[in-house]
Amino acid sequence: MKRFQPQPGFVVQAFRYALDPNAAQERALRSHCGAARAAYNWAVGWVTASWWQRKAEETYGVAESELTQWRRWSLPSLRKAFNEAKRTDPRLSTWWEENSKEAYSTGLANASAAFDNYAKSKNGKRRGKRMGAPRFKSKRKARLSCRFTTGTIRVDADGRHVTLPRLGTLRAHEPTGGLLARVRAGTARILSATVRHERGRWFVSFQVEVKREIARVARPDAAVGIDLGVKTLAVMADSTGEIRTVANPGHYDRARKQLRRASRVVSRRQGPDRRTGQKPSKRWEKANAQRNKVHHRVANLREDALHKLTTSVAAEYGTVVVEDLNVAGMLRNRRLARRIADAGFGEIRRQLAYKTRRRHATRTIVADRWYPSSKTCSGCGAVKAKLPLHVRTYACDACGLVLDRDDNAALNLAALAAACTTGTRVAGDQDTAPAVSKPRGADQKTRAIRPRRKTGAGRAGGATLPHQRQTETRDRTQTEALTLW
């Protein structure tokens, strides 16, 4: 499907508002989201049925030309098949008219995207972890969401209500005057609306084509390197050598005492049991809601802090350099996983990427994952072979520079912006700077499988020779030191 392209001078932006639906409107919202889930499950079952049928026919020796044809999972094909089945299928025929057609279109579109991602991942055309075949969505675990693309979608004139197809007029928890003023002025056009239940309440997100002028940053010629951490959320060093530190708010750690108390109350109530079919008591539901309220507050505080940090950075510097951290791998460390998740490393990089590009037309450079920012001396360029994590002070053996390791890493990231001149925006992919070898074989990715301890001579993955060990344990100097400009 062809991707929507906004007109020149416009960007696609989301305006999200909390809703206060009454009891009848909440039932309608849940019905629409459930219809989207049912349409998704129907599409998954309809497509995979042909897969299993072909596999069964192959066991009987049926020729390839006589096997059951593959069912296409494109959105038009799924819509055509669903419209034919909804009137005859007993699972759908008795209630499908209760909801808007957009609810079923949402589920079919999600199923089509899921099959596309699975096919691309299987063929090696999709980055990231290998994806499996789409599976059915559970009624108990599925996120309640529904998208509207046609029909009456508007922000009402009073600035406190929104109107959606089949759902009617819903009360907004907060004023919608910002979007209403843009629509009236002709600088915004609503494309779609998505209702979603998360963090204990309903939200509506309007996808809007908005006219946005590029805002000039305060220091367009300056670059900043950001070193993210747990003890300190971010250490920022700019091209002039100034270093600033952003403390880690630690919202989850502050709320742990309150969460322990709330969880203790929940554990003393009669909760649900799927094995015996036991229903939760009213007191358990009330206590669980109080515990979830604490989790939701922590999530909201974290989101607010990260947005304030990234907005201030994007509005000040012309170039932002961040690290390509393996956050998924870092979360496997059971001693640091809670603090890393609370810091939100991945969210910081995501927000900086779109805020610099779309709002200020500046650039975000992503340093290569194997670039030794902490091991490299920001003064002379010497690279240490080893620098354990518990060593928090960097001491250069070549020039005698002594400073905090996070400050040293931030200075190296800031200097890296001068060497990155290509359009890939990945500092490890530049073609102009000479290739710098990393210590301890970091030029290649780490092994996914641990090598055997007992290996014969001449085998790959065997023990290193004595002269190799001596070479890699010594400090050395880069061919060209990275300096601040």
C-alpha cells in the first residue's frame, strides 16, 4: 500500500486527548475494540487454514499443481472475503451490524501488516529479531484499540467534545482548543482517529496533517554528545567542551515502597484463578485498580521527564550524537534491568530522532555500537584495552588525563560529529575518516554461541597465542585522534 505523503510545508502529527465516556459509550468503545480483535482472528484463521490444508494434502501425495491455492493476505483481499463471510458465518452474523465498519477494517489491516512483516522477516528483508507467523489475539490480553479513517471525525466547536463514527459525541477530559484553532485556521486537516484504552483510561489520538514551520535552534553550529547511564541519566558534552549532567529522576524507585504496600493488599484479596474458574472479588478489583494507578503515575512521570529532556536538547544544538545501545541485551542483566528500563534509553533516542529532523531540520548521529567511547582518551586519542564497568574514573596512561568516565565518553561522542560527513547518520559508516581498529576484537559482533573450552590447534575460536594476548592488553594510540573543533 502506498504510504501517505504530506504536502510541502506540512507534517503528520498526532494530537492525543483523554476521554471521559459514560457507561453506554464505554460499552460501545469496548464493543468496537472487540470487533477489531475478532476480525483480526478471523483473518489469521482464514489465511492459515489454506496453509494447513496444503500441508495435509502434501502428506497424501497430491501433486503441486492440484494443491489448494494460497489465500492472499492483502487488505483488499481480506476485506472482500470478510464481507462475504460476515453474513453467513455463525460467529459473526448475529452481531456484526452493531459496530462501525471501521472496527473490522482495523483488525483486517493489522492482520495484513502482521503477515507482511512475517513474510519479510522470513525472507531476510526485515531488520530486527526473526518474527513468527501471526497468532490469535487473546480476549484477556489484547490491547483495546480501534482506528477510524472515514465518517464523521471532528473536534466539536465547544472545545470539550469529539465526534467519532457510530460512537457519537464523547466528552474530552482536557480542552481540545489547540487542534480546533488549527483546523479553523486551515493549517490542520484531520486524517484519522484512533481510540485506545491504556493506563486505566480511554484516549483518542487524531492523526493530523499540520502546517509546521522549521524552528531555528539556539546554537546551530554546536554539537552535543550524550552519554546515557543509570546513576546519571545523561551526561552532555558540547563542542566547546562544556559538560552538563542530567540526574536520573528514578520514578520507579521512588514509588517502590508504595507499590509494595499496594501489592500486599492485592495478595490478601480473593483474586481470579483460571484453573478453577474463580472470579475476582470486588475488593480485589478495587485493590488492583489502586496498584495500577501507581504504575500509571510512574509511567506518566517518566514520559513527561523524557519529553522535557529531548525537547530542550533538540531546540538548542544543531547536531546531536547518541550511542547505538543494545538495550534488549542490557535488560538481560538482572542486576541492572530495572534501572535501565526505568531510564528509558530507547525512548530517548527515538524522540531525539524525530524532534531534530521534523521540528528543527537538524541531524542526529548514531555512533557505532562498537565505538569505544568510554575507552578512548578525549585528550590524546589513546584507546585502553580494558576498562571495567566498576572503574568510574578514566586515567590515561599516555597523556595523564584524569576525569570521570561518563564525561570522557560524552566528549568523544561530541568530537565524533566532526568525522561523520555521510548521509547515513551512523558514525561507524563514514567513508572519509580512516578505519580505526577496536580493541579485543570489537570490529565484529559478539558471538551468539559460546565457543567450546577445549579446541584443537588451528580451529576457529581456539585459544589465542601468547603474542596476541600481549598485543591486546597494551594501550595504543589511534591513527588520528578525534579532537573538539
